[in-house]
Amino acid sequence: MTAEPAGQVMWSPGPVRQRRRDFTIEDVLKFPDDAPRVELDDGVLIEVPDPSLDHDDIADQVWWWLRQNAPEEFRPGTEAGVAAGYADDLVSGACELVADADEELVLSAPFEIRLPIRDITP
């Protein structure tokens, strides 16, 4: 049983392309608005859940602690809805592709990242 109206099919990634591992960031940026949240990992789409309230609360607490305790020359920041890119890749220079789902594609970090904290959601 589903809450979707009869005749409407929910979006899902094509199983053949999943097996071929050939999805790209360009594909992700073209997904419909009702597509599930996904991570792109080596050409494969991995569906990820929306962050929980506890998750958001912890992220806020980490930001606030950094704001209160980091030296003045450091400024904490957060990113939400990032379509592509990993902070560790930006630091090492391995990949500089970063995009916000609601903004234009940015090809380099707007600032030097000194302490990336990546949240891994199970």
C-alpha cells in the first residue's frame, strides 16, 4: 500500500545504470524535485535519510562550541544540501567540485578549509 496517488510512479535510479556505476554529478543535478536524497559514490547512487532533529541539534552544538572556542582567525561554517564534494578532498586538493543544491555550481572552495568535520549518517 502506498500514499502516492494511483498512476504516479515514485522516482528511483535506474537499476542498469546502478550496476554499471555510471551516474555523474550532472545526472544528480538534473534529478526531479521529488527524487530522494542521494549521495553519489563512485558512480552509484546511495539513498540517504533526511537528518533527524537530534542530528541537527548535535551539528548546532558543534558549531556553537567551535564559535566559542576556536581562535579568532578561524570561523566555523556549515553546509547543507551539498550536492557534491567532500571536505577532505578540498583540503587535499584531490577534488574541488562543490555545489549547493539551491545555488549555482562552485568550482573551488570559497575559503581555505583547515578543519573538515564530515558527518556520516548511517
